[in-house]
Amino acid sequence: MSKAAKFFTISMLALAVTGCAVTSEPIDRSVSEQRARQDLQSMFKDQEPLSGPLTLHEAMARAVKYNLEARLKVMEEALAKRQVDLASFDMLPRMAMEAGYAGRNNVSASSSQSVLTNTQSLEPSTSQDRDRDVADLTMVWNVLDFGVSYVSAKQQADQRLIVQERRRKVVHTIIQDVRSAYWRAVAAERLLKQIDSLMARVDEARGSSQRMSSERIGDPVQALSYQRALIEATRQLEEQRRALSLAKTELAALVNLPLNADFTLAAEDGYQMPELKVDFSRLEEEALASRPELREQDYQARISAAETRKAMLRLLPGLEFSAGGHYDSNSFLVNQSWADYGVKVTWNLFNAISAPAAIDVAKAGESVAAARRQAMSMAVLAQLYVANANYHEAQRQFQTNQELARLDDQIAEQLRNRYKTQSIGELDLIQGELNTLQAQLKRDLSYAELRNAYAQLFVSAGVDPLPKSLPDDRVATIASALQSNESRWASGDIGAVK
């Protein structure tokens, strides 16, 4: 090889190696900033404005419609539907079309040789043009492949139904999270102003005491003890404030409102005790029939059974039909276009060896699915019983906290009267009002827990808070449906609404 040829070969090799090298450039910060701005716009885009105080059912409706996790499940369901449509195309015959140009640099010629004398028996000849146009359209349909594809499409349809059940679960969870956050936010609205007012009074009392200490008025130890008691009161108030300050932010995140949005809550007056009017055995039946997790396992069992059928189908020979049209511009052909067709039986003999093992695996999958469903049924019943125990315990705790809050309120009123007549000091009044605030906080949080525990009974039973279809997707329509369903539950009716 000459030096020039070697140099050319090495250059081409270096160029090929360089072309195969892959590098990745870091994303510029301006691109990330632009993406962040677009995300902020899209997260809250096309939402119905909040026109007044936010009610509980409106908050739930906004979460169902706008919560990003719920949106994701809707998109997953739409994707599953498209996958079902795509799987249906696998049942169609295979159809291939080819068209092109074929050529060669010399004549395609051949000769013959005698098998008796080993001499050439025919001079070289050709029956094909050097350049020609060709086209083929062929359709092949295998009955066995059709059967397997049909079963696979049914499995894909069941997968779509599984996605629907998972979406039901997400809706149940989101609504329950909104309910819990809403009542804690209501407690925050009720008590934060009182906490801030009392903290301001405590700061004022601390300032007065520190001034008296600096002027050496009174007993120093008593003054320092007084200041310590005020600081302890401040610490307790700060802990209460921290427990409540994030409640509205959590609620805003769940209903997909801007986290800095200023909104008020439409809380009902007083504390209504929810009562369970549904027979518990009816809740047990509904839980085993309607819980999304168990219905998902029902579909998984169907998918496993279909896998067994597919393994058995693969044991059978395949019947294949074929038909096609062809064109070749070769001038030596008598017929430049023609059609052909045929029928043949195909059978992969190795399937007869592997199919029994595949069937055993598929049947084992069915057994596992059945065992998983039974284990999950027990877990679902356990959750229902725990929810029932939590509900009754929440009732008792709320009643106790409500009574304590009433007594502390009466004590605070007496302390105010005594403070006005200078029978007690300001520290005693502050401590009494602090006790009242703590009792009110425990009462409101226990009420939130009671409402949450009551609704958790129906979630544990798999009762849907929304009907299967709504006339439209406006927030008001969804909120009305939620409120209507909860009214039915309160009256003891948990039947499905279509």
C-alpha cells in the first residue's frame, strides 16, 4: 500500500472515530429560567378564579380538577386508552409494500454445464435487464398470531381499567387530604389572630417587667421569675402558631392555588357531630366489592388467566394466508405484473417442548394473583376496622376537648373579671388565656380529626365521592356532586350513583 493510501485510510478512520464520539453540553441557565417561567404559567393556567370564601366541597372540587397528581392520572388513563387502540392493530394482517430501482454494473448472465460430460452445454445468456423498476405489495395473515394478538389486546384493555382504578384511588386520597387540610386551616383562621394578640400582650408585659428590673423596682428574683414565665408562655404560643401557620399553604398546594394566594375559608358555625348511619356489615361488603386495590387485583387475575390462554394457543399450529401483487419492469419477462396467493401451515415444534413450562408458569401466576387478592382483602377489612375504631375514638376525644375548652373559657372569663378588680396579676390572666387557647386548639384539631375519621370510613369502604359522569367539568358542578354524595352517606345511603 502506498503512503498516500495509508494516509487516506488513517484519516478516514480518525474521522469515523471522531464522529462516533458523543458529547453533551450542560443546559444553559437561561434555558432553565425560561422553563421555570413557563412551568409557573402552566401550573395555574386556565383555572376558574376564586370568587369568594372557599368552601370545603369547592376545595375538593378544585383539587379533583386542578391537582397536578390528579392531572397526571388522567393523562395516564388517556395513554392507556391509546395503547388499547394500538394493540387492536396487532390483530390486522401484516401488509408490506416495497418499491424501488435495481441496477448493476454488468449484465446478469449465466451458462450451463453438463453433469455427464462436465462441458459447457449453453453459451452465456441473460434474462434480466441491467436496470429495472420493481414493486411489491404483500399481505400475510396468520390465524394463530391473530388469536394471540386478540388475547393481548384484551389484556391491554384490562390494563386500561387498572389505570382507571388507580385514578379512583388518587381521587379518594386527594379528597381526603383536602378534607384534613381544610379543617386544620379553619382552625388556623379561628385561632391565629387570637394567638398573635396574646403574643403581643405577652411581649408588652415582658417589656414592662424588664424596665422595672432595670430601674431596680421590686424583688429581682420575683421579677426574673415573672419574665421567665412570660418567655415560657411565648414559647408555647410560638409552638401553637407553628402548628397552624402552614395549614393554608398545604391546602393551597392541594387545590393548586398559588402558594402565596390570600383566600378565606367558609367554615360552618359551631361543631356538628357527624354520625354514622350505615350498617357496618354493609360497609364490609362494599369494601370487598369496591375498593380500587381489590378491583385492580380482579383485573390482574384476568390478565394472568389470559396469559395461560396465550401459552396454550402457542401450542397450536398456525394457519397462514398470503396474497400479493408484484411488478418488475424487466423486458425479458412475459408478464411484468402478476399476483400470487397461498395457504400454508406453520408450527414451531419447539413450542411443544416449552409450552408445558409456559402453561405452568401462567397457572402459577393465576394462583399468585388469587393469593394476593385474598391477602389484600384481609388488609382492606383491617383498614376498615381501624377506620371505625379511629372514628369512635375521635368522637370521644372531641367531646372531651370540647368540654375542656368550655371550662377553660369560663375560667378565663372569671380571671378577666378578677384582673379588672386587681385581685390577680397580669401573668395569671395571661396563663389562663393561654390555657384557653390551647384548649381551643385541641378542640378544633380534634374536630378536624373527627371529620377526617368519619370520611375515612367511606374511603376505606371504597365508596366513590363522585358519580361516574358529570354534565360538565366546572368546579361548581363537581362541588355540588360531592356535597350531594356526602348528604346521601350521612342519611345512610352508600349506593353507587351513575
